[in-house]
Amino acid sequence: MTPLDLFSVATGSAEPIYRQLSDQVRRLVAGGQLRAGDEMPSVRDVAQSLAVNPMTVSKAYSLLEAEGALERRRGLGMVVAAQHKRAAALADRALLLRPTLERAAQEARQLELSSARAVALFDQILREGKGNDE
């Protein structure tokens, strides 16, 4: 899996890039796309692929290591920690999405979009992302 398959960053966002990266890893682990023992792309590879400072990626990885989500292995780099053997429960995964939805709801209110229009747009975006999975 390449860094561009795992990560995306919004450089204009108020949320720091290191936090965007660490949140994405948490979601990928919780959703089961990253499993215990999976090797993470190197700091250098992620930084080059996303055109960000390597220290930013290193900060994200260090934060995840301190939380126990990632562990450093000599000669192998960072891997998903063994304690993350399976995907989180659906309720726990939904909680990870809540901050993003709260920001989207705030933007919808600022744009004076109705709840129905915002939900319809979100549903459309979810369907577009599924591709041929339906």
C-alpha cells in the first residue's frame, strides 16, 4: 500500500497535518484496513508522496507510538501494534467519524443548507465512494 493509498491531507485546513495523519491511521486501524503487524510506509516515503515536511510525519508516527497504536521495530520501521488485533466495534468507529461530521454540519449551517440537502449530499458522496461495491 502506497502512502497515497493511505493518506490525504488538506493543507488549507485548520487542523494540523500531523493530526490529520494520525487520525487517518486511527480510522484505518479501527476499520480493519490496517491490521496488527502491518508495516507503515516510511516517514520519508509519506513526506515525499504528500509533499510535507518529514518532521510532520515523524510527529504523527511518534504520537501514535506513544498511544500504543504503532510500534517501532528495529530494521522494519513502524508497524501497527499487536494490541490492535481486530477492527473496532461499529459504535466505536462511528465515534471516530463524529468530529468530522460536526465540522461538516457547522459548514452546512454557515452555508444555510437544509438538513435534508446536507444529508442527501453526504449520501451521494458515500455512494460515489463505493464504486462497484454496491
